[in-house]
Amino acid sequence: MIGKEEIRIKNIIVHIMDATVGMPVLSDFELEYGSDFGDFVREHIARLTMGDDTKKCEFYQKESEVYHWLKEYREEDFVPVSQKIANLLYEIMNSNVDIPSADLLVVRFRGQNQEYLALLKMNFKASYTHKTMAEGENNLNEIIRYKAVLPTETQKLTEAAIINLETLQVQVIEKKYEINGEKTNYFSYLFLKCSSELSHKTKLNLVTKAIEKVQKEGLNEYEACEAAMEAKAILQEELAEKGGFLVEDLADKIFEEKADLRNAFQEQIEKYDLVRQEVLPQSESTVRKYQKQHLLTDTGIEIKIPMEQYRNPANIEFITNEDGTVSLLIKNIEHLEAKY
């Protein structure tokens, strides 16, 4: 994780990767940039290093051209190496029409006393802008659709890599596109040629889906609902107090008295080799949904309960009635407000 204020940019170059041109438009010179664009680049780099969609990757050292170029990298090689990288990426893009056109920003920067190279694929977005033309002595203003707009500072990139130039460890964010009829992570598999592990966000989603699946299949409707609420509370507690969890330790807590469900859960996560994995999400947006219990009744009533209130019996109580229905008692309300 590298904060925006820690990033010291040393070199930037941009190469145009427009699939409609038939070849990359490579720059022979580094980009001269001001403070605004520097902030734009630092923001994207920081978001990548701090995001839970980013995953660690290890180069296949024999097969990866990028690995060999960077292993021999020297400061004066920045422009030619960036061109080689852009050419390699464009060859893959040119052979697979589903991969979107983009500008490729190659950035060398320093952060936390380490040297890094960022490969930021800025996929083109279509947007509208104005155009002014002279009509004799008059002006004609028109609105035109512009197809090569870059992502904004707050938009997440879908394909990018941060490479530590000292250790050659890689962090990757990517999106699957259709390659030879099959959805493929081309950025890591074909371009960088590296093996990747699951991102923390993906791990968290797989764990929660596995918990939900075994509870629904192994318990009746009411038991499954009650177990789901308790599991979510345990998850939130682990995330809030420890910042994450070991999957097998979490399973021990959630399925403490239900060995059959624990075994079913382990079968589910073994498919992804997650049994002994650590899940450590960093982004607030990733864990936000675990901060509240979201309940929906068969009568259409929706209730959102903050976790600290759900855990407090002085304020929230679930009551099982004699006829099998459930009542929810909300206690000690001092102020009630209706919102439109």
C-alpha cells in the first residue's frame, strides 16, 4: 500500500494504443507534465496499490519478455523499454478485437524507498464535447461525440500493473476479455506472463458465498436466516478488530457447533485453495456492506441494523413466537425521525 503523498514520479511516457489505426503510435520522448496531471497519475497509482481488486503476481521468468526487459533495466532504458512493452501489448490487442483501445501510460516512480514501474492502461471512453466552426463572420457551435476520452481521476482502471523494479514483484488489476472464444485474463496471462493469486475482494466474496450456500442447503429457512446474521456479525467483528481473518479460523468460529456445515464449507473453498488463506481487505468500500445487517421480511419490510446495535441486546431483541413466527423488538428509542 503506497499513499498518494508518498509517490515521487520520475518519468512518464504515453503510447497510443488505438486498434483502429493498425499499429501503436509510440512516443520517442518523455511526457512533460504539470502538477494537475501529476496528481491525476499519483491518484491512479495510489488507488491501485490500496485497492482490494489488485492481486499479487509472479512472473514466469523463462516465458515473460517483460520480466527479461526489466531484469536488465537501467535508468537510461526508460523510453526504449516502454516502447517494447507497448509494442508487445498492442500485438495482443490487435489480434483480439474485444480488448478496448487505450493510451498506455508508463510511469517510473519511487515510493516507500523502492523503485517501481507502473503500466496504466487508460481505456478510451466515449463522451461529448463542443466544437466551434467559423461560418463567414459568424460562429457555429456544435456538440460532437469524442471517442478517445481517458478515465477520470476517480474512475477505476480495469487493466494495470505496478512492478517493483528491485524485486520484480507485480501487482495486477485486470478484466477478462474474450480470447479465441474464451474469457481470459489476457493482461497477466498473455501480456505480462505471470501467475496470479486471487485478490482479497474476490477471496472475501468467495468465502461469504460459500457460507451462504452451506447454510441455505443445511438448515431450514429460519435457522438459515439466524445463522446468516450471526455469521455476518462474526465477519464484521474480525474485519473491524483484526483487519481480516484466516479462512480456517473463521470457519471454526462460524460453524463451531455444526461439524457437518463446516465440512461442507471446506469442500466449497477447497476448490479455490482458500482453506489456509488470509483475507485482508484494505478498502472501506469492500467491507462497508458488513457494517449493517440488512433484513427483508415476507411482508416487504426492509430493516437495516448497524452491527454495534445488532450486538446490543439492550436495543435489539429477536423473539420467537409460539406459532413459529419471529418478532423484532427495537428498544430504548429516544428520537425517531421519518425520512422521505
